[in-house]
Amino acid sequence: MKKDIHPKYGEAKVICACGHTWETKSTRPETKVGICAKCHPFFTGKQKFVDTAGRVERFRQRYGIKSDDK
């Protein structure tokens, strides 16, 4: 193995969007994640609904696609 070509591996702080933080080891000193085990619906048992109504309609309107409603 060559010397002095590997990144430093040490303590790292992981920060979730919900505010939960924990320590781990990494080559980067800090990492930000969007979801963790404290806020993920699979682990919490709570469903978070995302309002997607209007996305498809806006897409169809933008590109002139007619809806296939019968």
C-alpha cells in the first residue's frame, strides 16, 4: 500500500432533517441526511402523506397531453 494517499478516517457527525444527530466514523467530518430511523414512517408507524394532487395535471397542461379519463 502506498503511504499518505488515503483520506483520514475519524469521528463524524450525522445530522438528519428532523434534527436528530449521532456520531459515526467516516472520511467526512459531517454528513446531512434527509430521513433517519427516528423519523422514517417504517420505524415510527406514522404515515406522512405528500400532497401530489395537481402535479400530473400541471405536467399534462405544460406538455399538452390530454387526460385519459373515461
